[in-house]
Amino acid sequence: MGDKSVKALANTALATALSVIIAIIGLFVPVLALASLLWPVPVIVVVKRYGLRYGIYSTIASGLIVGMVSEPIYAAYVILSYGALGLSIGYGVQKGYTAGKTLVITSIVSLVSKLMLMYAVTRLMGVNPLEAQIESMGKGLELSMEFYDRMGVNVPEEMKEALMSSFELLKVMLPALLIMVALMDSYLNYTVARIVLRRLDLRLEPLPPFAEWRAPGHLAIGFLLLMLLSFVGGYFGLGNMDVVLGNILLLFQMVFLVQGLSVAYYFLSRKGVNKLVRVLLIIFILFNQPLAMAAMLAGVLDVVLDIRKRFSRDGGN
């Protein structure tokens, strides 16, 4: 075995030990659970320096060690959740992909790993964790309504029906919500990894500034095609097309909302608004339904017309 291989194995072992420490901190010290966002960083460093093979070694070894000090199911969680993210980000960095491409790959890997983890838990424990969580939430909602009734608080029937409808909608929209969680998970891990790696003099391609975020121009065509296919499927009586249609709508609504917020942030920047004020205004828009709907519409228009480009081309007038 050459000196290079020995060095690679030694540094991989060091990265594995660091990953195990981070995982154990996240498991046994709930207050520091956010430290788990650092878990993929050692794997990314190993993949960037020595290749994907050593990153896989580190991920599997970390998972096995964590499983020995905790539970086998947590080992699977570590490998499939954080290990998969570290490997995908590291692979993108090693190949020199753009930040956007790396994030897309990482999001897909994150979604697949979450589905595999759910399947593994279901097979091992005989209970689907998502279904169990939803059932628990449903019982909690019913208990809350009963508690208010016993306390003499008159909850209008319309509100009860609205709450139950929202709960039923949540169950239907799980696929779209899982995709959004995978995207957010990947974004957070990528951002944290970039900050940490910068301290180690390792460069991770930065994402474009929020003011420049823009979905591909053909997204609107894809949206219309998917909607058309859903309607055709419903017309021919294909099962669960209403569920498919609902999930498509929710996903595209989120994409258009983010793009609309990006447009708002762009124009606030052009007006010289302080960065903190900009962020606070974006948060306010996000949690104000009429303004959020307006931002979503702005996002649709920006996908079709590229408002920011037209504004810049006209000299900002």
C-alpha cells in the first residue's frame, strides 16, 4: 500500500471519528441537535480530497459505529440521511458542478434516501413512521376539540370543519411536502458545509444571490403540460389523479412563490433598502396571505417575461 493510500485511509478514519462524534452529540444532547447539519462536512472533505470510494467507506463505518453505541435504526438514519447528503455534495464538488446542479442532485438523493429510510423503518418496526405521525396528529386534533368542549369554549363548526379539512389535505399532499423537505434539507446542509469548508480553505461553489434566483423559463410550459396530463388522466378515469394534480399544484405554487419573493428582494435591493429590512419585509410577505399570493403571481410573470432582465435592460426605469 502506497503512502498516498495510507494517508487517504488515515484521514478517512479521522473524518469517520469526527462524524461519529457529531452524530452522538445530535442523538444524546437534544439542545445541540442542529449540530447534525455538520455531519456531511467530513464526508464532503474526504470525497473532495480522495474520491467517492473513501467517502462511502467513511459513511458506512460512521453508521456502523453509531449503531453500536445507540440503535441499528439510528445507524440507518445516519447513513441514509446525512451520509447520502455528504456523498452527493462531495461528488458534485469533486466533479466541479455548479452549485445549482449539485443542489438538484443532492435534493434527489435526499428524497430517495428519505423514502428508503421510511421503507426500512416500516419493514423493521411494522409501522410506517409517517402514517403513525399523521395518526398521532389526528388524535391530538380530536383531543383538542374535546378539551375545548369540556371547558365550555364554543368552537364554531365551520372552524372545526376547516381544521379537519386542512388535516385531510396534509395527508394528500405528503409527496409534495416530502419533496420540499428534501430541497430545504439539501439547501441547509449545502449552506452549512460551504461555511465550514471555507474555514478549511476548501472552496464550495456559492449559490447565486437570492435576488438572482430564477426558475428555468420553460417551467411554465412544464407546469401546463403536467396539468393537462392530470386533467386527461382524470377524464379517462385514472385513479388518484386529483391527488396527483393537488401535489403538482402545491409544488409549483412553492416554486412561483420563491421566485416572486426573489423578484421583490431584487427591487428592494435596487431601491437601496437596508439588507435587514429587506429580509424582514420578505418574511412579512411570506406570512401575509394576500401579499404571498401577489408574490406568487409575480413569480409566474417573471418565469414567463423575465421581469428583472427587462427592467435591467431598460436601465431600471
